[in-house]
Amino acid sequence: MRDLRIVFMGTPDFAVATLNALMQAKYTIVGVITAPDKPAGRGRKIQKSAVKSYALEHNLNILQPTNLKSEEFITQLKSLNANLQIVVAFRMLPEIVWKMPKYGTFNLHASLLPDYRGAAPINWAIINGETKTGVTTFFIDEKIDTGNIILKEEVKIGENEIVGELHDKLMKVGSELVVKTVKQIEENNVITTKQRAEEGKLAPKIYNETCQINWNDNLNNIYNLIRGLNPYPTAWTTLINNEEEIQVKIFDVEKEIIPHQHKAGTVITSKKEIKVAVKDGFLKINSLKLSGKRKMDSKSLLNGFTFHENAIMR
């Protein structure tokens, strides 16, 4: 049995679940590497990462390098004398860092590699209408998400599941998979599988333009885009309401497959509901946020906001 000394690298909530699982399993965490504190929100208050908050609560040794290649950081990292590094939702590591520990550096990725390599695998799995995804642990190499696979766990995606729900499910399954992976490394019985060379489906970073709804697309594609961005970073559109242009973020929606003659993007309202016409049906909007207003359900919005009879989303 190997005596492991682990350095953990991660930043958001997704990584906290894994760090907690390692602590619960009584592994020795000699250092936690996370992103530097930065200003956030309207007040631009300095905020620490979720991983840093957890590490502080548990009196763990924290490093927050701005440059992963700096001599100062490399010296600090070496001084921890770790023999295993675990990466969950962090940044790309330079070779000098991932090659440092005796037993290697492995990463948890929220997809079934080699599909959905990249920054936003959970979002893209839903946006693309997948019915299953999963988590993978793999040893890091010089490219992004291409190293030898250690373990995988498949997870089903519900027909109406949103990215926030899938994120939380994969966070739990992923944390358990990391502990299983560490156990194999501890017992020196890891068997890896080489990833296929050809590229699978990709999961690039999501930008603002990625989130804009194309109302000329089909109903399923629009529905999948919205749930694949709910609650974050959120699909958006522009409402043209009696010559006023309002940016609208759309959250919870339902599909209605009904033939009609309306132009795509046409807004149809009653006292209780908001629907938008697309070419093969309607998208019923259950919750949304108009620019300058808070997020609310459609019925509440309709109590104080009037949609013009020629209102259209575009």
C-alpha cells in the first residue's frame, strides 16, 4: 500500500465535492491550489473561490498562484513533497507541474472522454440533445483532455433535465469516481486505456453569442439550448415590444408540438402564460428575466408587464 501525499487543484463548487470526498476518505491533503481572489458582482467585492473557502474551513495549506510557471510557485509546490496531484475544474497545467509527482497527476472531467473535451462538457451534452454523459478520470499529458483514461462512470440525462441538475449529479458521481481512482493508485493496481486519436464531439468555452436563441431553429434544438444553459450562463433573446427592444433571459420552458401559421418568434400571451412560436410548435416560457428586472415566473410578469399584440422575439 502506497502512502499518498496529495496536492488538490480546483476552483468552483464542482471541485469542492471531490475535495470533501477525499477528506472524508481520510486521505492526506498536503496542499490546495486554487485561483487567486478576484472582484465579483456589482460591488466588485473581493471574493475567494469555493475551494479556498472549503480549504480555509478545514485548515488546509493553500496556494493561489497567478503564474503556474513562476519560480516561486514551483519552489513552493516542490516543498509540499506530494506524490500525487488531483485536478478538478482548474486550468491547463505546464509540464513542469503535472510531471512533478511520482505517481502522476490525474484530472476529473465531466464527460465520457474522448467525447466533449473542452471547457463546457456539461452544457454541450444537453445542448446537443444527448441522453447520456458521465465522468472520466485520466492522467494528464501535454494536450487538453487527451491523457490515458483510468476510470469512467456513465450517467443518464433526463429528457427535461437542465444543466444545473446535471451539474450537481455529475459533481457527486465524479467525487466518488475520484476516490475510487485514488484507491487504485494507493493499491498500485491502475490499468489505463489509451484514448482514441480522432476527435469526438467537442465542448468549447461558451460565449455570449453561443447563448442567443435562434427562433428559426427547430423546437427541439431551441428547447435543448435553453435547458443546456439554465441556470447559467442562461439563454437570451431580444424582445421587440411596440418598438422597444428589451433583452430577455429565458430559464424554464416547455415544448408544445402544435401546427400553426405564426411567424417564428411571435409572442402569444394570455393572462397566465407566455408562448413563442417556432416552426414546429410553441415554446411555453415558465420563468424569465427582463433586463433591469428580477427573474420571475410568467404569471407574475404578466401582472405588471404588457406585451404588445405584435410583440416578437428575435
